[in-house]
Amino acid sequence: MLCSRWMTVKGVTPNQVSCNEFLDWINTNDLSCMHFTRSCYNWCNVRKGLHRIHRRLNRALYNGVCLDEWDSCTYHVFVKNCSDHYPIISSLARNSLRKVSNFCFFSLWLQDTSCLKLIHDSWDNKVVGCPTFILQHKLKRFKIELRDWNKNSFGNVHNAVLLK
Amino acid sequence: MKVSSFFWNVRGLGNYKIVEMLISLLKLHKLVLIFLVKPMMSYTDAFNVLFKFVNMHLVAMSPTVNKAAKLWCLSVPNLVQNVLVNDQFISVTYLLHDKCFSFAGVYGSNTYLAKLFLWRDLSFFTWPWCILGDFNVVLSVDDCKGGDS
């Protein structure tokens, strides 16, 4: 919930009625202004001295669903260039780092006959090359086959326990 | 994954500095969407000086706001699902990795009455929505500085 501050500030004060309309719209639609980087003001009448006015006319607003679904919603105000309005960039980002777990062999797999068969079949497949290459290649192939077997036919042990 | 959109009230695309800055920004930030206000130029001219060099396609052009003012919306091709054009805003919906989200670019009118229409028309945020734009209104005195009478 946003609320605006109204105090008598020296200089031109903005129209309070239109500000309140804007505020009502923001609050009824569950919008929020996000943190910005760099300048707070993004409009300037390019005049010198006391006549210079800065305003924050450009904004980026995000609704509640957006803030929930995206990890970071940011907006960036660039430095003034040619136009009296500053350019802004708004970014939505989601962390897509997926943890890759290490391969480990579970001894309970050996109790399953299909696993032993898989190991035999995998190991009997011929590989041509020098002995170290053969060992390395067979282990690599074996790991992939075992992982797929675990995923497709053996299934998740934790879920199986829960079902029983 | 990151999606960025850009908004700028350029007040004329004729200046080469603006064109240079836009091209460098587009290359640096991998923008999905750009909103340009008051280009003061025909689209074909702007295409020849700027959009030819970047992979951006015109999505929508809002009707005249204040006499000559216009709001342009350009986006990378093949991602846009839905576009909504109003005289004060353009809303573009994307579908990326089965997730729906929208960007809306606003150029608020200077008049009080027209802005009431904007507040009324732009209120249907059911999915992730990011609204960026020049609202032509401040929220409080904190948004103002200077202008001593």
C-alpha cells in the first residue's frame, strides 16, 4: 500500500487531485513501484539555475502476481541524453540454476535381478581401443544406462515407500 | 532467464546521438521489447536509420495522443502472443517457457479527464504484468525538485 506525503514544499506543488487518482489506481490494482538504480528523478526541464525542475514522471510498476512469479523485478534509469526524459529499462529475471546431483550407486539395486542383467549386458558390449579407454568408456556407458534404468523402471524409492 | 523492456520518451529520433545510444543499448541489454514515445518521424525513415540494424519488428503504433505524439512498440519477432492497443497505452503479452507475462507501455495524457480513461482502461492484471511508461503525473512532492516561484 502506497501513500503520498503532502507537505508545503517551497516551489511548485503538483496537482493533488490527479496524484490521488494515480495513487488509487496503483493501490486498487495491487501495483508496486520497484527499487530503482541511479537517479530518482527522470524528467528535467533543461533550464539553468533556479528554474531547473526535476520530476519523476516515468515509472515501472509491477503487479503482485509478477513479483510472486519472477525472482527479481528491477528497473534502471539511464543518464539523460538528448531528450528531457531519461530512458528506463525494466527487467524481469528468474533464477534458473538447477542443481546437478552426483551419481551414486545404491547397494539395494543389486537385490533387483533386472539390475544385474543390465550390468552384465552393458559390460559385455564390445568396445574397441586400448584397455584404459575401454574401461573408461564402459564405466561411462554403464553409468548412463544405470541412471536411466533407475529413473524409468526402478522408480523413486521414497515415493514407493510412501505409497505402501 | 531474464527479459528486459525499454521505454523512452525520445522526443524525436532525428538526432544521431539518440540513434547511436539506442543501437548500443539494444545490443548490450538484449531487449525483448522497446517503447518509443514521440519519435516525430515516419516509420520507414526510422527503419532505415535504426531498426534495420537491430532485429526488432514493429508490433503496434498507438493512435495520435496529443496532435503529433505517438507511441511505438517494437519487439523481437516470434514471441508476441497478444497485443492490445489503446490511445494511451500498448500492452504486449508473451509466452515464454509456458509462462505468460505482459509488458505495457504507457504514455499518459496531460489532461485530467483523459487520464481518468487511462486509469479505467488499464486495470485487468490477472497474470504477471509490468507497466512502464511516462504517466505524466507524480505521486507526491517527493517526486519533484526545483522550480522555485
